[in-house]
Amino acid sequence: MINPTLPHYDAVVIGAGSIGAPAAFYLAQAGYRVLVLDSAPSVGQTSNKRAIGGIRATHSDPAKIRLSLRSIEIFSTWKERYGDDIEWSEGGYVFVARGEREEKTLKNLLVTQKSFGLNIDWLDQKQLLQVVPDLNPAEVIGGTFSPEDGNASPLLAVHAFYTHAMDYGAEFKFNERVQEIIVRSGKVVGVRTNRGEYGTDVVVNAAGAYASEMARLAGLDVPVRPDSHEAAITEAVAPFLKPMIVDIQPGPGSANYYFYQHLTGQIIFCITPSPNIWGFDTEETSSFLPMVAQRMVDLMPRLKNIRVRRTWRGLYPMTPDGAPIIGYAKEVEGYLYAVGMCGQGFMLGPGVGELVTRIVSGQLYDTDPEILDILSPYRQFAGQELLK
């Protein structure tokens, strides 16, 4: 039984990363007493610091489109509203079509994307080269361009959410591993860690790659497992590239890859492995650079002499259909999932943080039921996100 003299919180958030920090901020801003627990020594030290910073609303899923549109609003106005420079840059996104298959996929998606008011259009080869002159015309037949997408610093952004969450009274405890979700009569009543015990009415699972482990502590099973993705950054060069470039044509060992030029002039790039590399391995490999470098240089020859400075590997918490899992568990009252962001936690984080707060308060927007139905923990997981 929970000791009544121990501290009691309206909500305990597990994970101080791309989802947990915004959730804590919006919950605290709404007046809730919030505790965030993380086994790492500081905020954003697992998947967040390994993200490359891309932020887009150009998805194929209505729920992710809505959440990302709100995230872009928040990121793009953050400095004006709260004063922190999170390095927001509105460079846009370009999805290139190398052949007819990619052209058909991208054009079909435009119907859904435009129905939600996204500023995105198909550009033929000539139009696309006006936006990105350094693309190899022999390698592309066209593509989509969404100028209002962009990028920001994952670490600066998560730290901004963290500091402002504390301003609103949220508490963060680091180096503290959750060992038990305390459930009585089918209801969450507290959390036990390696350092203490805390009473609460709501547990928010925002544990990223470790979401399944945190679910099992409450006797629950959630279909999230980590997939290793590798990324790199180059030396700084003079600015020449504004949008994020995404090549969705599969190649040997990869489903797609993407890159952009950061405000510092460095090129940051990442690849989606195929087949998936399941597990918790975050050690860099010798196969990544040869695989991605040839594809990038073929698409944009200007990149061939730029030197790579560092590579790293992060974990994408994947679900069977490539969409997040958000909503209360039916089996345990007060246990709330905000998991399975499939490598898009940074871009979805602010929108998800607000949604979590509305779920806890019971004050949903008119569009929230549709989002929660699409992202329900109890959906069939039958489809596939087309723009992973």
C-alpha cells in the first residue's frame, strides 16, 4: 500500500525526452502537479540527442498530420513566445521521385495532404531544380516540396521544454529507474523507483525505446520495439541547401535516406535500414557510410568532397504499422500510453504533449477523437505509414 505521507502527484511521466519533456511542460502549465522520472543523468539523453532535427507535417496519416501541424506552430513561434533560441529554420522538405513508382506514391499522397491544408505541391524536374539546383537531373523526374516544414535543435528544444516545465512547477528526478508501477484494484496508485516511492493517479509512459519494458511493469503489453538507425554529420561548408531532401527509393540495405544542411553549414544525414535492425545496439557500423554516401553523391554530386566528421546510431521505437500509440490502457485505470513514435518523436513531441494534457484533463478538441481512434492502443495495426 502507498504510504499516505509520501509525495503525491497528479501525473508521473516516465521519460524526459522528446515526448516526456513537452508532456510535462503542458501538464504543469495546465496546473497539474507533475513528476518526471528518467534513468539518464539529464534531460534528452537517449533518443532525443540522437535525432537529426527534421520537422514536417507531410505525412500520409491524418493523425500525424494534425499533431505535426501543431508542433510546427509551436516550434516556429517558440523563440518569440518564450525567448529560447531552439534553432528553428523553415527550410522545407523535398521528397524526390527517382522513377514512376515514387512519382505515383507522392502524387497519390497529395490528395490527403492537401485535404488537411498542407502547403505542398508536385514539382516537375525543371521546377524542382529551381528549388534545389544541385540535384542531379539524371537521377530525378520530379518531387514534392513543402516549404513550411523545417528543422530545429532537438537538444535545445527539449532543454527549453524542461526549463519552462520547471518554471511551472514540474519536478524532474534523474538517475532514477522505475522498477514498479503500483496498481491496486485495477488502478494506478503509485510508482516505485530505485530511489523512492511516489503516489499518483496517472502514469504517462513516454519511455521511447523502453516503452514495452515500462508497460510490463504494470502487467501490460504494448507492441513497441526498438530499431537501430545510423546518422552522421559533416564539416561545415558555405550554405547551398535549404530543404531536407528525402529519397524514398529503396536501395541495397536501406528503405530510404534523407539529409539537410544545418544553420552551421554542416550536412546531417540518416538512413532507414532494410531489413530492420531490431534491438538496443547503438554502436556505429562500418557499413553505414559506404552505403549512404554513394546514394547521396549520385543524387547530389556536389556532396562528394565534403568530409564526414562523426557518425552515431540511435533507436527508433517502432510499432507494427509505423504510427504512434496514444491513449489510456483499458486494463489498468490511469495508465496512459504516449509511445511508439517510430523515430518521429521530436517532430511530434509538442503536439503529443498538448494531446496528453487534454486526455488527462478530459477536455478534448473536436478533432481529438479521430486522432485517438487512429492511434489507439487497441487498433488492428493493419496498415503501413507510407512516408516513414
